[in-house]
Amino acid sequence: MLRKITFLLSFAGLVLMGAMTFSCGGSSSGVNPSCTGGPYGIVGNWQITVTPTGISPVTGYGAIDSAGLALFFDTSLSTGAGDSLELPALTGACYFSGSIISYPEPNTGSTTVTDTVQGNVTSASAITGTFAGVSAGTISAVPFSPLSGAPTALTGAKTGEMEGVADILSLTFSPTTGSNMNFTGTDTSKCTITGTFTQVGTSNVFDVSYTVAGASPCVAATSTGIGFESNTDYFDLNNSAAGTYLYADILEASGAVVLEVY
């Protein structure tokens, strides 16, 4: 529990301190709503740093797709691996505003936190902003390369695990076209699992669909999210063995969950 509380103090900002006031003029927040330039090409893999006021920064990894979906997950076992962060839709326009949402890892008893954020996309390789509400602070994001080489469709039998969920998925992946892939399988409760990873252009970004079906205790639902391939076992679920790992940050009705496939 201490690990999760510590992470939420940092990433979700569950601290009532020094509320930062947004300024439409941008002078106090460092954000310029009247900026010019762009839209910039920001589809790809991004590393985000969240710095709540008075608290150490926390880093998350994720991606932005062509529709502007921007999702990131924390990987630090010491600060709450498996929590997710969603920014408002980012289209590459130089100014953005909306909600910044922090979803806790499932089954922790923690709640989703929503703050207000505004920021600037200053280039295809730099995003900055400030947030306020329950707490206050800053965000910054830069591209990163999780994979050596180009992404390719996985094939054959794979294991999937979701952070915070005591479940093992037995999945079979099948390439479709290009680097796109389908998967089918079952979980520990014998629920039927199906879904797709659809590559966004030629980037290492995939739009994800994840469907659960079956009789009770299965809860039938289709969820969507964003994914990418990596050479890193972020959650040490496979003893950090060399290879290609597939990640999906999935938005569900009750929050978000991070899936690792290896």
C-alpha cells in the first residue's frame, strides 16, 4: 500500500498544496495560448515527466496516436508501476487545454483523479504544460525509442499479464496486414479474449481493441487503448529476458489497465 500511496502523491497529485493558478496570458504558468506554429507531427512514442509542486518528478512511457489519444504508464516498482495518465487530445496544435486524468493501477482502492491542464506543443519533439485542481504542477514530454528497429507483428503463442490484476492470459497472435495483428485466447477464468493491434502509419504506435466474452464470472466488454512494442520488460514479468515485448494501455469503464505481452 505504501508503494501505491507514494506513487499517487507524485503522479496523480493527491496533495492539497499551493494550488497553481492558470493564466490565459501565460505569464504565471509559462503557457502561451496565443502561440503560432504547427500543427506538428507528434504521432509516436513519448516519455512524460510529471512534477507536482513540492514533490519529486515521476516518469511515464506511452504514445500519441493520429486521433490525439495520449496515454502513458508508470514503470517504477518503487513509486507505483501500472498507474496510467491521460492527456487531452493532442493533435499537434501549438496550444492545448482540457483534463489530465490519472488512473490508479486496478485493485488498489485508490481513485481516479482529474485535474485541468494547459500547455504548448513547441515542436515535433517537445510538449510542456501546467496542471491545477486537486494539486498543481508541470508536465514535459519528449520522444523516446522503446524498440531497436521497426515494429513487426507478433505471431504464435504469447503470455499476457495486466498490472494489478491476478490473471494470466494465454494468447495467440496472428499477423494480418503489415505490422497489424489479431489475438485470441483465454484468461484464468476461461473468459474468451479477442482483440487487435492496428499500426498507426509506419510508427511504433498501435490502436488497440480488447474484448472479453463468456459466461459469469466473465464481464463482457470491449475496451480500446494505445500500444507499442519495446525491447524492455518494464514490469519484470519475464525476468527481463531479451526479446520483443508488446504493451497496451487500455481504457476501461472503471479506469485503465496496462497489459504486457511476452
